[in-house]
Amino acid sequence: MRKLGAIEAGGTKFVCGIGTEDGQILERASFPTETPEVTMKNVVSFFEGKDIEALGIGSFGPIDPIVGSPTYGYITTTPKPHWGQFDFVGHMKKHFSVPMSFDTDVNGAALGEYTWGAARGLDSCMYITVGTGIGAGAVVDGKMLHGLSHPEMGHILVRRHPEDTFEGFCPYHGDCLEGMAAGPAIEKRWNIKGSELTPDHPAWEMEAYYLAQALMNYVLILSPQKIIMGGGVMKQEQLFPLIRTKLSELLNGYVQHPSLSQHLDQYIVYPELGDNAGLCGAIALAKLALEGEEGATIG
Amino acid sequence: MRKLGAIEAGGTKFVCGIGTEDGQILERASFPTETPEVTMKNVVSFFEGKDIEALGIGSFGPIDPIVGSPTYGYITTTPKPHWGQFDFVGHMKKHFSVPMSFDTDVNGAALGEYTWGAARGLDSCMYITVGTGIGAGAVVDGKMLHGLSHPEMGHILVRRHPEDTFEGFCPYHGDCLEGMAAGPAIEKRWNIKGSELTPDHPAWEMEAYYLAQALMNYVLILSPQKIIMGGGVMKQEQLFPLIRTKLSELLNGYVQHPSLSQHLDQYIVYPELGDNAGLCGAIALAKLALEGEEGATIG
């Protein structure tokens, strides 16, 4: 059994793990996100002597995931102190000479759900996380979505709810999706943590109003075969039926497909890998690196 | 020299052509879009005796472009009388036993620009048409974007311009992008055809306001390497600088990439294939069909 290394690098903590090619997690540890010096020392120590054959890294961003780019493998322009222009892959390569794959945490999570979770057997899916920020990744035709760079879907424009006077907290766009619907927006708007609001509080109708708009645009632009929604805010299960109903109203029958007209409850779902979506995503990235290496050797 | 057949099937007219593998158009003819019986008779006659080795069809929609689906090759739920559930590929297969490729007109145009036009040498691009409707297609990692079905990007949600009281004309969504920014919206809002408005008319600032919002969302969701904007409305050249400026304001430096920060004039462009974008797209689809056939034979 080959051992795969996985790093889910978040703004608050790094989760490191050892997994197998069928997505099982054998071991894990987590470390707070401090300076790169401190955190990476913990990360490297974790993997030492564990004989990993590949490494997958799903990271907070913005990052450069474009193979061949001069800054491939870097965390790039993050406002997070000390981490801007950090050569993540380069640092790991100094310590481990194994194939590596590097992408956003959400592209990784989409790949994990595509490989072992809710989107198994499909060609495409999206993974959206709604937490302290909003981010999304996608698998299109079996590959993670890239272009100019990686997507930044959390910052799309939304229409203001008619009863909402909250100005939005995104430092770049004010009232974009993240600015209006990430966890901190809920807390600032209602002066109470989202986790302390009752399930019938009007906050959730408003939250669903924004998230359904985002899904409308994602569906019309990307046409994913499955939409997976995770992150702290999505633990509020009452959001799912609210979002499905509002999306259905917004689409208004325009896109004719059974997934949208009859099976929305199977189309918009919580991650099948649950809280392991991120770490399993990084394991899936490692598996991809291993297969890529083998493909290259054979080819 | 091998001859490729191409059909650009629009709601008003069908353009048929014969092209070469390097994208040259050797011959063309156009026919009004009447009933399938009348129009398809003209189409079939055009290609008879021309010894085409493959056929590409870029069609108005909605269509089913998903190979393997029971209704692959059909125009599906179009409101256009007589064309709903028309088996386009099936009809052509009865007359010509050559490899065929079938997609939306805009996915075809994106492929054409990717193969021979403004996006040559890149991995991804988008083609947006702004005319009697708004549609967009995309090439992602060298392949046309599909998922649940094909994208329907013209119907995404936009924020209303503060001075705009026009209700929108989309029968499904009222004031979605198409409802607010397609040619008929301009005409209904200002009671005059867009082509008769002066270049400094406030209509264009408002038009750019909506189109820049759409581009903001396309960039954040798809991250295309090039955005190509065609169609009748985009013949108003003054729109391009207006759209670029507004997009830049909306993004507000969030996505750091030279294409967005320094080279927007080369990032958002008019089709390099000009009015041939659609027909060349269909030729590119035919080329794809030919290569797919040969790939299948070799493989």
C-alpha cells in the first residue's frame, strides 16, 4: 500500500495527513497557521520518516497553480502577514523529492468529492465553502478548473436583498457575495454569531437569497453536474431547502434538465466526505501527482 | 485538400459553408430560418455533391451537445416554432455519412477563435455574442465547456443601473443580463434602434455597466485567458473602452494578473475572425469531428 501525503493549508490551521490511494485517512495532525517558519517546521516534521510517495497541497490563496508559470507553487498576493510570495512547493521539494500537486483548497475539495464523494462517476462538479470567506472550486471534464489563474468565485456580484441595509465587509468589493454572505457578514449584520441564531431566524432566508443567486450564476456559466456546499455556515441544514427553492424560482424553468427540475435535493448537497472534504481533496491531489508522474514515465 | 462542411444555424438565418483544415472559407450560402422542412432542404442541397469529409454544426439553442445522451444532436426546448425537439444531427446523418460535431453557435465561435483567431496558442477563452440575445461559449483546457448541458451565460443576474427604469424583456427572468442588455433591451429602453444612437449617447455607458458586471462574474468563475465579444451590439466600438474601465473598477485589483492590470485592451477584444467567427467556428467543429474520427480509428 502506497502512502500519500496531504496538506490542507488554511488561514487558521494546517491539517496534515497520510492517506491511501482509495482515499482512506491513516493519520492526521493539525497545526495553527503562524509564520511560514514556525508552521512549515511542524509540517515538515510531520512527514519526515513517513515514506510518502507523493504529496498533495490544497492551499488558501491566492496561489499560483499554473504549472510552468515562474511562480508556480507559490502563495502569491495573500493579505495574510508573512505568507505573501511564499514558495510552498519549493519549500516542500527541499525536504521531500516526491511528485507534488498544488491547487486551491476548494479545487482540491472539488477533486476529492469527484474522486470519492458526492460527485463520484460524474464528469464535473463544484465545491463551494461558506465560512469565514466564500470560495469555490470546480472539476470540469475530469480536471480542476484553471485559466488565467484559479477561479475566485466567492467575489461575484449579487443583488442586495430589499430589506438588507448591511454594507458588506469585503475590503475589495464591499457587497459582493463574500461581503454579504460569509460568516462574518452574518455576525456583523445581526450582531450575533450565526451559530447562535435559531433555525427559523430571518437571517437564513436572507443568506439563502444571496447563495441562491450565486448558484444561479454558477449553473448558467459552468453547468456543473453536481453542486457541493460545505464550510461552517452550511452546517445550518435549514439552508439547503431554502437555497433549492430560491434557485428554482430564479431559474424559472429556463434550463431544462431533470437535475434542476426534479432532483434539486440530489443536485445541491452537503459534502459526502463531510469535514474530511479538504484533507481528502489534498489526498486526491497527491494521487493525481503520482499518476501524472507515472504517466510521464510511461509516456 | 480535404473539404469540411460547416453550418452556422441561427434563429434568423442558416449560413452554410465549405472550409479547409486551416480555417479558410471556400464557399458559402445563406438561407432564411423557416420551418425545418424548408430550411433543411436548402441545407442538404447545398452540401450535396461537395464531397465533404466532416460536418460541424454550431446551432442556436437550447440544444443537447452531450455525446451519449438520448437526445444528442437535437435542438431541444427552443421556443422557436417548429424547431423544438428537432433531431438536427440525425437529419444530416440520413444524407451524409461523415463524422459530425454539434454544439452551440457560441461554443463553436469560441472554438474557432481558439483555433484560428484571437485566442490562438492559449488554453482557454470565452466568446460572448451581444445581439438580439446574449450568449456565451467557452473553451477550457482546449475543450468546449459542457457539464449538465451547455452554458447559458446570457441569463446571469445583474444589478440594475441606478438610473435605469426599464423592466427588462427576458420572458423567463425579466431583468437578467439578456433582459437588460441585448439589442432589443436597448431599443425598448430608448425607443430607438441601438444602431441609430450616437456613440456618446448615455445608452452606451448603461450598456457597458451591465456587460462589465457580466465579465466580472465570468472572470471570477471561469478565469478565461481571453474574452472575445462579438455580435451586432459589439460593433459599437465605443463600448470596448467603457467595458474595460468598468470591469477594472469592479475587480478593484482583487485578481492580480498582468492581463487584468496592464493589458485589458488585449484581454477583451472583438473577434479576430470578425463576422466569420460563427462559420469558422462550425469549420473548427468539423475539424474536431474529423480528428475525433481519426483518433478513434487509430486508438
